[in-house]
Amino acid sequence: MNIRKLTRENRVISFSSGIKNYFLSVMVIGLTALLCSPLSNSQGYHLVSFILLFMVSILATFMGIGPVFLASALSALVWNYFFIPPNLTFHIDKAEDILMFGMFFIVALLNGIFTTRVRRQEQLAVERERRTNALFQLSGRLSGASGMDEVLTVAIAEIKSHFSLEPFFILQDGNKVLHTAGRLRKDRKLSPLEYQVAEWSFTHLKPAGAHTTTLPETEQTFFPLAGSQVNPGVLAVKLEKPLHGDQKVLWETFLAQITSALEREFLGELAQKARFLDESDRLYKTLFSSISHELRIPVATIMGASDTLLNSAHPSEIQHVLMNEVFTASLRLNRLIENLLNMSRLESGLLSVRLDWHDINDLVNKVTEDLRDELRPYTLVVSVQENMPLVRIDFGLMEQVLYNLLYNTTQYAPVASEIHLDIRHEGGRLIMQVTDSGPGLPEEDLPKVFSKFYRAEGSLTGGLGLGLSIVRGFVEAHNGQVTAENITGEGARFSLLIPSENPDIENLPFEKS
Amino acid sequence: MSGTDTILIIDDELQIRRLLEITLTANGYKIIHAATGKSGLVDAATFNPSLIILDLGLPDKDGHEILKKLREWYFKPVIILSVRNSEEDIIRALDNGANDYLTKPFRSGELLARIRAAIRSSEIKPDEPLLTFGTLSIDMLNHVARRDNEILKLTATEFSLLALLAQNHGRVLTHQYILKEVWGHGYIEQTQYLRVFIAQIRKKIEDNPSKPTLLITESGIGYRFGE
């Protein structure tokens, strides 16, 4: 940042040979001549010529060629007119003075030219340094940016700061069709004419629009972003005048750098999309094969059991067993439907979390009541911290979370063992832990128990393997975390951490004891 | 249980109507059923049933509309039985005057319990001066509640909250409704007040406050006072 500021100030000094400098050189020469007039009487007029030459040299060190030329011409004329006898005429009597005048003029001019040239070199060096710095900074920031949007933000900021232009990127959609709106600025839409120009530039890989020979009737100029493998799109800017010289070179280098960064991100996005499609294809297949299995089993049970009941007479205890099977199968179907619905809520990305204050005991009661039958073979030990504050959660979602966690535990913990449910509020977080006394989870599976369709090796029970992934989805929707671990001496432990501040229950209204 | 109670079922699914008819008849109720909202309204007017079980997804009219129409003149209990399980639907139905809400699939035992509670609560006169629930009695005239004949120390707000729930016992009251009735319009978003007061009341009236049997939470919806 500092470097750029410095070089910019240099530039301001070196190029500002405006009308002010011409005026300044006239003033300096005039003033010098005026101050020298008493000197010429005592020391002779040749001394004045040296002083004037000296002043021209000084001027040449910080002025452009124009003002220096003016200063040399003016000082030659002033010297001639005011100092070379006869004074107040341009006439020169002595031949040596004519020679002196000519030499004076040439020396002043050469002095000016050489100094200017040296300064020009220096300016070029500064300018080169500035460009190098600009490019260095651009490439540094571009490679530091990750993701298409960040690259674009960097590119826009850099173009703005080095060219004072407001660029506008129009990218293609992956099928070589340009979008009609900006990637970052969705509100900025191209007019049909602009779109046509952008498209021409994109397909022909040549600039088009204003200041070009192709379709110059638009306000904007469109530059193609031509990558080595794909062309990410075009860049539109509104130029006051066409770029040329060094600016043009710098601009093209900028575009090339930006293009390669965009191309990198673009290819990344394409690859990710392909991976995503692959993944969803795989999920789709897994889902369908396991759903059809999961649906068929309970339906087969219901059909078989009810058919038996309908078609022949059985002792009442057999009837009871069969009806029990029908009931269990229907519960299983219901659970499956519930989980599929929850999964689709998560996958749709439309899950809305409606936080409200709840008594955690209500949640525990609701879930343990729903799981009454499943929990019957176990001893559920619930411990809720003394003076547990209200917690801010989405009750419906957390109900599914706790249901799935406890249900899952009942599927793996050995019958008649203890299941612990510990709940406390610590450091602004609700902490819920379900610990069983079972064999624990296979150590190598710990990282993937929350993945979709994960089923424990050799697990006897049915299920889609959706329960824990729903747990994770809903907990993350609360900005919380869920972890699985094995506790030595006990079994598997699932821990939930949900951010929840203490409720504001001071100053309850309308209360008088 | 009164064996002569008539129940009107308004549901377009034949299987559900048949199931309900068998279950309810077996439990001593007389059943009338209607497959559309329109015929349901006619049947309600003709038979004046003791209770109506209403489905929300009817083919001719939205169940919420039927409920509103019914509530213009029908003041006995209405229980909603629907596959719609969103909190919005449930709260809307309760605010429109439904006494209770059960989602399909349901357990018949649960439905029977809700029906019994609803019919019983409809038999209590609204200005009954003394309400009794097991060992708990609430004296509306003297603003006193007793448990095992011991006077409970209740604050004014706690008493009005308890009284409101008890007078509507068997019926689900939404959070917004309770907050509006007890605290006033400006407080209908302040559910945390309600939770705190409910917890305090539970400590005084429940045997095990963390496993309440009288003051029941209807998750995300509101509270019900029952036994």
C-alpha cells in the first residue's frame, strides 16, 4: 500500500508540466534577470549569462522539456536584450558576443535536454517499478483469494485502484453461454445490445464495444478473458479514452493474470459440480435401493400377518402375536417416513430453525414418551442439572435429534443395560450426552457415523442409516456440534453442544407476591 | 364415560372413517360420518353431535374454513385429526377454536383419551366456582388453590395462569393465547415468561415437576391442563 502511494506522488511531480510550470520558468528567469541587473554593471554581463545558465539547469531538474526550452530561449533573449551592449536592443555589436549568444542558447538547450532525459529515465524506472509492484500485488492477492467470488472481488478492487475504472465481470455458465447479469452484481444486467457485444467478444476473443472497431456503439468496452483451457467470460469497463502505450501493456498483463486466476477457480467449480453430481447420483441409487428394502420388509409383515388373520381361525394368543407384528411394522414404516421427510427438509436447504425458550424437561418427557416401548428393555437414567435454565432451541428439530439418538442407542445397547442421558448448561451452551453400556462404536468408524447411509458393521437392525445424519444436520442448523466417542468402561457416547444463552427472566412483569 | 355421546367424523379417507367408526363404536360412541366439508356442516347442524373429529385436507373446502364456519354456532369440542403436522397449521386450528389436534398416523388409545378429556371438559360450566383435579382444587371465587387441603402459596400471576389453564382443561391453549390472556397483548412474544411461570406452578402442583401429569406441554404449541 505504502509503495503505491509513494510512486503515485512521484508521478504527480514528474508529469505536471502544465501551464503553471511555463509561468514559473518565465517568473524565475525574469526575477533572476532583475536581480542581476546591478551585478552586470559591476562584474560585467558575462557573469549574468552564467547565473542565467545556472537557473536554467535548476529548472531542468524538475520541469519538463517545454518549460525548460522556454526558459533557455527566454534567458538567451533577456541576456541579449538587457545585458549585451547595446542594452535594450537585440542588436549585438561584437562578433564574440554573437558567438557567445549562440553558445549560450545551445548550452542552455542541451542542459535542459540532458537533464530532462535523465529525469525521463528515472521516471521510466519509477513507472516500471510501480507496474511491477502493481502486478506483484495483484498476483499475490489473486493467489491468496479462494473461490470465484473472492477472486472477482480482488480483481475489481485492484483494477479500481490502478486504473480508476469500475470493472464488471460477465462469466459464462459452464456451457459457454454468458450470464446476462454480473456474477457479484446480480442487479447489474446487460442490455440486449451489450449482451450481443459481450457475446461477440467472448466468442471471437477480441475486445469489442466502445473504442474498438467492432460494435463501438456501446458505452462499455468488452475485453475477453481468454484462458488456456476455458474462457471464463468477459470484462466490461467504461473507458474515457482508448488505452495505449504502457497503460495498455499493464492492462493486458492485468487481464492475463486475472484470467488465469478466474480460470483456476472456474475449473475448480466445474470439477466440484461434477463431483457433486457424482455424489448425488450415488446417494440417489443408495437411497432407492435401501428405501425399497426398508419399505418392503414392514409391508410384507403387515400383508402376511393380516392375511393370516383374515383367512383362518387361530387361537387368540396367536392372533395377538400377529397383530403385534402388524403394529410394530407400522411403527417402523412411520419412523422411515419421518426420517425421509426430515432428510428432505435438510437436503432442500429450506430448513428454518425457529428458536424459542423451552424447558429441557419437556423435550426429555416428549421423547421418552414416544420411545416408551423401545426403551422398555433398558434402564434410562436421566440427569438434568439442578436449576437448569430455559434453553433456546427449535423444539421440533431437537425432538427429532434426541429421538434419533436414543432410538439409535436402543438398537445397539445390550438389553437390560443402562442408558444415561445427561443434560447441563455450561459456558452459554446446552450440553446433552447419551451414553450407553454397549460394546461401543468401531474405532475406525467414529469419523463417519454421522454420514448418510452409514450402518454399523454387522448391525442386526434395519434402517436406512439416516438417523444420525439427521441428528448432525439439525444440530448444525442450531450452530451446534455433535460428536461420537467411546468411553472406556462404559460404551458409546454421543454429545451435543448447542449454543444457548441464559434467558432474560429478570424483571418479570406483573408479578406481586 | 357417557355411552350416548354422538361423534361426527368429517374425513374424506374411507379407510380412516371406517377405522374410526369401528374403534369409537367399540368404545360406546354413536358415529355419524361425512366425506366432504359441506355435508359435514349439514350433519353437524342436523345431529348436533357431542364432538366433531375434523380432517383439515378435505376435497371441497379447507378444513380451517370449515372450522371457522362451525365455530359460528357450534360450541362443543372439535378435535382436528390431520396429516398436516406443521406448527403453523396446529396453532391456526387451535386459534380458530379447535379444542385439540392429533396428527395422523395416531394411536387409537391416544385419540380415545383426547375425546374423553374434551367431552368431559365441555360438560364443565364456564363459571364453575370450584374446579377439582385429583388432590388439587381451585377456588375461583376466593382465588385460592389447595393441594391435599393445604393452601398453595401462589402469586397473583401464577394463580391467573393456573385458573386459565384449569378452566380450559382438556383443551390445548396456545402460547400466544395464554400470554395475551394473562399478561396482555404486548407480551405475546415473551414465551420465556410463560416457561418460567409454568415451571414455578409445576413445582407447586406436580408430584414430580420434571415429569408433569397435570400441566402438560404441547411441544411448540402451548399447554394443556389434564389428568
